[in-house]
Amino acid sequence: IAPFTGCINVLSDPTRIEFWCEYKKVRTGGKMLKAALDDLLSRFDATVGIECKMLSLGPSSKLSAISPPIISESVGSESFLDWYRTALIDEMGAVELRDGSLVEERDLSWFGLWGETQYLKHIIDAEAFCARCLEYMEDETMTEIASIVHLQVHRDPFRLEMWREQFAGRRAGTQELKIQRPDFEIERFVKGVLRVAG
């Protein structure tokens, strides 16, 4: 199932083009989350191979990116979330708010897929052994959540599980212009339509 559908509507009198993406409510646990977990584990002394699209270790039968058992000299299941909070602040530039959550502005210009900056809010729940990353994409007001990335810590043995829940919605920002297929250029398409429309 594709997580979104790109929509184009050509209007006349005067000729205009509307473009937006319809996002579906979907849970993912594929290659992008595998890459995120690989990166996370590379930041401490754990080198394990992450598997993606695996059945969740929790009560859900949905798919996640999951690590095999992690053996580390410096970080364990009990200390991981403290380490993670410190890494978000020290390595990712997150700022801690009064309520204990952390806000991050992530530069994605190097990735070439989404907008220049993505706005994130991290909530760490020590009692549930999990962290949630609320993704607001390019919404700097941080009012509309596009998706939530869940990071679950499993104990005995120590393993990490990650999945993303994307919310349904219609969006039409810079991200949507960049998210199209590499060979699709919206600007070239618009000029072609305008040329045909005369």
C-alpha cells in the first residue's frame, strides 16, 4: 500500500494547476526506519543487523524495524532512554522543554526529499520503556502532527523496535513538491500544460 497519492487538478479560465498529496493512515516499518535504527546503534558500541518489516514483538501483529539482541558495554535496556535523551540534546541539538519533552529542528536539505527543515517533538516515557517522535514535517508552528515514530525498548534480551504511524490528511507544502518521483518535475509539467492551453 502506497503511503500517499499525488493529485493534480488542471483548472481553466484562467489556466491553473493544483497539486497536493493525500496521505493514508498507515503503519510502516521498512527501510527508512531500518536506516534510522542502524544510525542510532552506530552511536554507541553496538553493531547488530537491523531487520525491517518484521512482526512486532509487542501485542500488535503489525510490521516494525527490529534489532536482534543488543550486547553493549556502555548502554543497556535500563539505561538506553537516558542515553537517548542525552544523544538528542548533545548530538542532534534538541532543546528540552519544561514538561520534559524535547524539540528538534532537523536539517534535511542534504536528503533532497522533504523540505529544508523538519520539526520534531520527542516524548520519552520511561515507565513504558519507549520514546515517541511527533513529526510535524515543515510545520514550524508544530500544530499539525503528520506522523509519530515509536521507539520501543525491549528487555531480556535488550532489543529495539521502531515503527511509524502516519496520519491521514491532505498536504501541499514544499515537502510534497519534492516527494514526487525523481523523473517527475512539477515545474516542467506546469509549463507543458500552460503551453497546450495556449
